[in-house]
Amino acid sequence: MWPLKTAKRNIIVAGCLGMSYTQLTLSAASIDFVRGLGGTSFHVGILNSLPVMLLGFQFLAAFVANHLTYRRGLWMSLSLLQRAMIVPIALGPWLWPEMGDLFWIWMFLGAVAINQGLLHFCTPLWLSWMGDYLPHGDLNSYWGYRHRWVQWSAAASLLGGALLISRPGLDIRIGYPILATVAGVLGIADILIFLKVDEPPVSKLPPTSMKTIFLAPFLHQGFRSFIAFMCFWHFAAMIGAAFISLYLLDYIGMSLFQVLLLWTLSWVGGALTSRWLGRLGDHFGNRPLLILCVCFKTLNMIGLLLVPKDPSMAFNILVPIFMFDAALNAGFAIATNGFLLKNSPSENRTMYIASGTAMAGVVGGITAIMAGAILTQIDGWSVVVNGWTFSEYHLFFFVSLILRILSVKMVLRIKEPASLDTMQVVTHLIGVSPLRVLRYPAGLYRNWSSAENAAKTAQAAKPSQLGAEKVETVET
């Protein structure tokens, strides 16, 4: 087995390979693949709902984990199957076109459903393994560092996929199976890395009823507030998020290359900020980081509502918006993972992790399917207000925007005793109380002037004193 330092480095490598697998199989290319086979908004809604709706399989994993001594064998077996199964189905329309496009649409959706079911069964097993194995002292910082490289790999894989798909004369029926095959190889390599990562034995609960195991997270006050927020958030987000790529392809008129490139550049925003966000979570707590991210998660819906129906102009406007949103997504992921791993007892960690994500996933999945069905029924609906066309997509984005604003109240209810107050975090980040800025805008100028005076004083200080101040600043 590898020593801890080597294992932590290789866990990051595995994360990069796994993210490449995810992006190549479930990016906008998969949506275009379904559309190329004649799929509608209803089929796209189902496709986008599966990654969250099937989070319910995490509950099954939580019950199974309490009867295991080690998780590695079961996790690796199912994960290898999960990474390989989409490839033959993606090749189906090309190899056996006589079966009909509708047949292959449903076969593909079924394969993705099984794929995501296996993924979500394996996820709490892996997270509980990492929660037992990785030190908790700097867990958010490590998670942020890992997340940075994972997002760079997402950007690189999407860029490679975009360049492949954009080749003249390459039909999506051929292009997507190529992407899926490459993804399968990378995904299998991701799983095999964990052969040499040490695994502590499972900390089992004393013999108790399944009901007690299941209800434990819901009876815990801190976790109950977290579960409630996650359910409402997935409801609010999936009404709009499930149809962003379809909106850009179908309504705005972007090419698949432009959409993939847009998502590629968005990942850069997350990659540039992940490590800093991880340190922020370690220093101040997961709750304030989560609150700050949720407060600004309305901006992408606002951008989608206001962007003009011009592919080139829309692309240029959405690039910075998507980059900022990806940074918020990175902070959201770091905060939620940190909350789950740090606030769950080792004896029932898998069930706590499942409860914190699976319930929300089921809510989000059902929301996406129902929204997709409604979107199909009102296809082509629009209303013109002051010369601006308000389409069926704008309707869903507007509803999602309102619900995201309401979700701020929900996230404020989350309990995490070890975290600081969010206002303290904001004050630390901008160097002055937000209320003071609102009441006395000149206060900012005074702070900057004070900083300049301090800098001049430091320049006049002795070299030894200046060196000591620099060391202290870096450590702070």
C-alpha cells in the first residue's frame, strides 16, 4: 500500500480521470446524441434527471455498508461495470441502425440510468472510505486542491471533445461513441488506482434495527436542516439547470462546439478558485461558505434570461458568467462534502452521506422529468413584452431564479456549531464590515489610505523587521 502522501496524490489523479469520464459521457454531446436520434425535450429532461434522481441508490449502499468489513471489493467490482457499460449502447445506432432510433434512445436512457444507479450506490461507499482514511484537520483544503485539478481535467476533456465533435463531416452518431470509448478507458483507469490505497475497516453500528439506522440522520438537528436545504435547493436548481445546454443549442442556436467550449471555459473559473475556497472552508467552516455560494447562484439564471438570441454575442456574454458560476459550484461542492464528512459519525457515516444527498437527488430528478414533460407540451410557446420575446425556456429560468432566491432562507437554517458567522467571513474578506460600507462609503477610502500609510511605514522599517512582517503576513 502507498504511504498517505503518495495515496493523496494518486487520489487526485484518479479524480481527474473520473471527471474526464463524466464530462465525456454526460456533457452536452450526450444531449446532442439524443437529439440526433430524434429525442425531444422530454427525453432530454429524463437524461438530465438521471444523475440526481438515482441518488436514492445511496440509501441501499448505506444499509449494505453496515454489513461489510471492507468496502473496496464491492466498490471496485460495481464501479468497473459502471464505467464500461455505456460504450456498447453508444455504438448501437451505428452498428445496428435497423433497430430504429426510438429504440436506441430508450436503450441509451436505460444504460445511463443503470450507470448512474451504480455510480450512486458506489459513491457513499467511496466517501465513507475517504472519510475514514483522510485526516480531517485540513480536509477542506485538500478537497479544494483536489477539486482544482479535477476541474482543470474537466476543462481539458471537454475541449478535446469539442475539437473532435467539430471535425467536418463527423456525425454525432459516430462522434459520441468515440467520446464514450475514450471515457470508458479513462474511467476504468480511475478505479484501478485505488487498488493500492489503504482502507480502514468499516466502523459498524451495534446490532440495531434498519429503521434506527435510516432515521438517525433525520433525528440529528444539524443534519435535518442540511437535508431540508439540499432538497429545496435541488428542486429550485433543476427547474432551470436541466435545460441550459438544450436552451443554448435549440433556442440560442449555438453549435455543439460552442456549447462544449463554453462549458470548458466555465470549468476554468472553478479550477482557479477551488484551492482558495477549500482553505476558506477549513478556516471559517462549511456553513458560511455554503451560504455565500448560494447567495450568488442566481446570477447564471439572470444571465440566461437576458442573453440575446445571437450565438456569438451570447457566447461572449455567458463565458464570464459561467466561469463565476463554476467557481460557486466548486465552493458548493467543497462545502457540502466537507459538511458531510466532518459532521457524520464514523459508525453510520454512509447513511448520513446518503441522507444528505439522496433525498435531494430524488427531488431534483422528479423535478427535471416533470419540467421536461411540461416543456415538451408547451414547445413553441412565447410572449412578447416591450419587444423582448419571453419563451418557454425563459419561463423555467425565471421560476428557478425565484426559487433560488427563496433558498437563501433555507441555507441560513443549517446548523454547524464549529463554523463562524457568515458576516464575520464577509468582513474578513473585504477588510471592513459590509454595514459600515453601506453607511459610510468613505470608510473604504479610509481603509485604503490606512493600508497605504502602513505600507510606507513598513518600507521605512529595518530590513529585519520588514522580513519578519512578511513572514507573519504569509502565515496569516
